[in-house]
Amino acid sequence: MLDYRYSTILKVALPLMVSSFIQAIVFLTDAAFLGRYDALSYDASGNAGLIYVTVFIALSGMADGSQILIARRIGQKRFDSIGRIFGTSIITHLLIALCLFSFIQYVMPSLLYYYSKHKDLANAQISFLSYRSYALFFAMITLSIQAFLFASGKTSVVLISALITALSNVFLDYVLIFGKGSFPELGLEGAAIANTIADSCGMLFLVGYIFFSKLKKEYNLFDHFSFNYTSFKELIKVGSPIMFQGVIALATWTIFFTWIEQIGKFELTVSQNIRAIYFLAFVPIWGFSATTKTYISQYIGSGDLGALKTIQKRIQILTVLFLFAIFHGAIFYPEVLISIVNPKATYQVVSGEILRYVSLSIYIYGFFTVYFQTINGSGNTRVTFFIEVICVIIYIIVAYTLIKILSVDIFWIWSVEYVYFISMGVLSLLYLRLFDWKRKVL
């Protein structure tokens, strides 16, 4: 079981952060290349990318459930259960991926035509998603393996996989978007194809690793590999609330960007600039979020409840420090960050002002998310689902009021980030203070 010295926490979290940073580079690469290709492709990739990330989160949420269960079994030293959870996770992810793929291919086009103000933007998004959705079948395997590796603390492998994905994506983006060498110029579709192929490269590395690593024998991973109904019920019970909370959160952001698109294309491009840079801020947050779930679940499984507060405080300190190291540019030189993804001066001043304004909300989120992930790690995922629902309702009401009723400037519209992150933090902290969450049995 993992100890909770700062050095060990960092040993687990750093590969996850670097992996998240590499994933952020993938998003930034898409934005930077398409921002230099044409404005329509840039805006379409942003909106369509949010749709893809929303459905991807459905798979990711179930993988979080698998991670929590495997980490708990490691804490309990019930290694014979891990293979059954792993096998069940892969089959469950396959079923979800099939449903999500069908939704994107056959339902999403009609929805995009219905709610998009600009039909050229809708057509471009449909084109992007028609290729990007195939990556769900690679993601289902990648996420299942990552969940096992996160739970066991072997996070450096995920870093290598992310590096392979990012390098593949940068090369393929460049040659397929602009048509370099013998490759055709595919523009927006080229970005979608590049993303999908890059995801397959990362997946193949993880599959090869898991088959030839010592972990396979250490945890009897394939001795008990199967679809198990008991494990399936456990996975649905723990993972489905995380899955739905993630989908709701990202779907809400998609609605937010749709409302902005209805204001005008200038406001949409400005907001897409903010969204692209946001992924830098999420680098330490995602890394320490996954670390929190693993630590909390392992220590509850071992019965060492007295260590939980210390674990929380140490992860919070590290999150804020690394967040400042990576995202300080949003405060001191936001226009420079914006210029990475969009070189057009027309957008940089307004985007930079908004980025500086909302940057403090990210620090609030980084501090409070440890409490939110503590609840997830304890197995009380239904609670985090209800917290998410409440926060999303508040977010939607405030966003609708600012955009549709008051018609305020795009600068003030982004105040909704403070509303969402503070609501989530306060509700998470209240639950941890008022309820007995440590006794959850998984």
C-alpha cells in the first residue's frame, strides 16, 4: 500500500500531471494548427471537441469506478478480485462505447442542426465527429488499463502512453491538416483523423505493457479475468454516478458554449481561446484528483482512517503549488498564452482580460476538488452525483440569466466559473463535515 509522504504522493501524481500536460498539448496542438488554418475549423473543433469529451467522460467515469474498486481491494489485500473487476470493466466499457458511438453517428447530427445558429458551423462539427467518434473503441481499452494502473500506483506507464499519443498527434495533425509531403490537405477532418490514430497508438502501448509486465502476475490479473455479475453490480453502483456527473458537467459546458455561439462568432472564438488554455490549468488538478481517489480508497480499505486528513492537506498544498507553477501565466501574461492557440490580435486582448479574470476560480477549484474527490474515493459516488446536479442547476440558472435575460458582455458571462467552483467546494466540505462518509462498504 502507498505511504503518504510528500515524496510518495508526488511519485504517484507527477506522472499523472505530466500525462495530463501531454494531453493538454494535444488540445493545444489542435487549436494552434486549426487557428492558423481557418476560423470555422477552429470554432468547430472547439465545440465538437466538447461534445466528444462529454461522451468520453461517460467512459472515464466508469473507469474511475473501476479505479476506486481496485484500489479498495488492494487496501484489503483481496487480489483475487482484481482480475474480475478488470475484465468486467473492459466488457462494460465496450457496451457503453457502442451506445455512445451510435449516438454520435446517428442522433447528434440532427441535434446539431437543430440548436446551431450557424449551419456552416454545424456541418463542420458533424464532419469532425464522424471521424473522432471511432476513438471511443480505443479509449474503452485505454481507460480500463489506466484504471488498474492508477489504483496500483503505477502511474509512470500512463505517462509513456500519453507521450506516444501526443507525439503521434503532433506529427499527424501537421501533415493531415495542412497536407504536407504525400499526405492530402484535410483541414478539420485531418485533425479528427490524427486524434483518432494517435489514441490507437497510445492504446497499443498499454496493451503490450499489461501483457508483459510483472503486475499481471503480482495481481493475478488474467487468472481471474472474466465478466463477473457481482463485479458488474459493484462497478455500476460506484461508477455510474461518476459517469453521469461527468456527462452532466460537460454537457452543461456544451450548452454554455452553444448559447455563446448564438450571441456571435466573435464571442465564440474568444471563449474557445479560454477553453483551450483551460486545459493547462487542469494538468495538476487532474493529476492530484486521480491521486486523491487512489489514496482515500486504499486507506479506507486498510482501516487507517486517521491518516485521511493529513492526506487531504498534503494533496491540497501540492495542488495549489503546482497549479501556480503551471498556470501563473493566466495572471501575469495571459495574452501570451492566448497567442499560442490564436495568433490573431483581434481576439487576444479580450481573451486575455477574461483569462486573467477567471484564473482565481481555477485555484479555488484546485483546492476544493480534493474534498470532492475524497467523497468519490470513499465510494460515496451518489453523493458527488447529487452535488454535481445541484451545482449544474445553479450554473445553468446564472448562465441563462447573464446571457439570455441580462445580455451582459462576454467578460462578465465568464463569472459563472466562480459560481460553479465555489458551489461544488462548499457542498463537498459540508458533506464531509456533517456526515459519516468513512464507513462506506464496497
